[in-house]
Amino acid sequence: MHSILRKVAFAATASTLLAGAALADRSDWPSEITVGTASQGGAYFVYGNGLANFIGEELGIGASGEVTGGPVQNVTLVQLGDHDLGLITMGPAFTALQGESELAPGLEHTEIRALFPMYQTPFQVVTLSRSGLETVSDLDGRRVNVGPAGGTPGTYWPQFLNTLGVNASVSNAGASDAAGQLGDGLIDAFAFAAGIPTAAFSQLAAEGNVNIFGFTEDELSTILDNHPEVAHFVMEAGTYSGQDEDIDSVAMWNFAVAHEDMPESLAYEITKLVMENNDRMMQIHSAARETLKEHVDKNGFLPFHPGAVRYFEEQGIEIPDDLRG
């Protein structure tokens, strides 16, 4: 009897959620949407596919995540209308807005609109313990994979290495492939950037002895002085198996973005769905602990979609005039 009552209550709750979404004017909604993620083995892939499934379940619209090169590519895919949603970090978004994207130089990405904050992306490096490589400066003359070309790590790690005077042999691959290359001895280090814990790093840490690190005190100071698009980040001890101490590094904030032509009611419903269901988002990926409306202020330059503006202002969060898309 109690089991039947629970099923009835669950059905009623689900019906209420769908009914709320149904109140929106859906006449101009597309029949399906795509979410640009990144390579398998990274947080974007898990977060983006989980987000797509959540949207599909609760809003009754076909939604799917697609593997991409990451944030740099996602910004352009949304700008061109090839993807409806994209997961991006703010560094590549700022560069693209100025027309300085590596993938589309000269194209000012003025049609992308922010929806909601996701989480911070820390930069991190993993090496095999037997290599003896324990700092970024140790990577001089070594083979270093920096993730997919066009992704955040693929864009910024070469810049960081150059800033620190580290002359490494840089290559590109998806997170899972790069982790496999490290295990097989084809590269000396895998330098990446993704929400933590990063699946590829967790797997390497679980399978053997590895060194996972960020920047030394001197390296960190140099990076922060030369790269204002990142901020100091502390990766807490225990993030990965065998990590007994906090790790100092830098991070960028991530946001979900849409094209300005997305129907306002759809942008509103997606933003509301994510912002009001953090427990569910945490089930998708633990990095979603930072997917909270109070972090909306971490975007200081990218205009918000009118649907997102409406949601946040209903919550008492004022969006500055220059960020109202």
C-alpha cells in the first residue's frame, strides 16, 4: 500500500513539473536541441550529456549532447547556429566576442548569450610518478598533451608554458586518449583543464602512482600577473586518490550559452530548471555544486539571454544594463 502511495505521489510531482513547463508558450520552440560538450573523459562531456537528458525529461523536448573540441569550438558553433546550447569558459568567450577566436578569426561572436553559471575549471597536470616530473617547469623539453585543439586547455596551456619559459613538445588529443598515451609512455605529461574530479585523472590515479599538480608559488605568481582571465584556485586534498595535500593552481569560470535567437520562454525554462534543481545537477556531476544562481555575477562581459534575465530578476538578482542581451 505504501509503495502504491509513493508511486502516486511521484507521478503527481512529475505531472506538476511538466505542467509548469507546459504553461510556457512553446509555439516557437524547436522540436530538438543540441548541447555542445567536449571530448570523452572530461567534465563537459558528462555535464553536457546529463544536462541534455534532464532538459529532455523535464521540458519534453528532444535534447542531445554532442562531442566537440570544447569551449573554443562551442562558442563558434553557437554563434553560427549549429548548436543550440554550448558549454564555455569565459576566457575563450571573451576572445571570441572580440573577434579573436583561433577557429574564426575576425568574426565577432556578438550573437551568443549567457544562460547560467556552471562551475570553475581548474588547470591541472598529471604525470607518472616514476618520471620524476612534479612541476610545470619540469616539463621543459618534454612531450606534453594539452587536450583537444580548440579547447580551453589546448588554447591556454601553450600560453602558460610560453609565459613560464617552458619549451615543451605540445600535442593534442581528447582526454581519454591523452590519458591512454600517458599510461603507454607515449607522452610525459597530460596538462588539462576541466571540472574536478576529472574522470581521466581519476582513472589514472586509481590505476597507478601518479603526480597531479598545478603551479609552484613562483609559477603561480607569474601566471596571475600575465593572465588576468584566470584566478587563483585551490584543489582540495582528497580530490584524487593519493592526493594528500591541497594543490595551488588557476581556474576559469564556465557558463552555459545559447544563441540570441533561442525563444525567450525556452531560455527561461532551461535556466529555471537548472538553477532550481541543484541536487539533480549534482547527480550528473559533482562539479555542479557551484551551479548556483549566486554565481551569476562571475560573468562580467557577456550579455545574458532575455529569458535568463527574466528568471534571475524574478529571484531578486539585478542584471546590469550592459549585460542585458
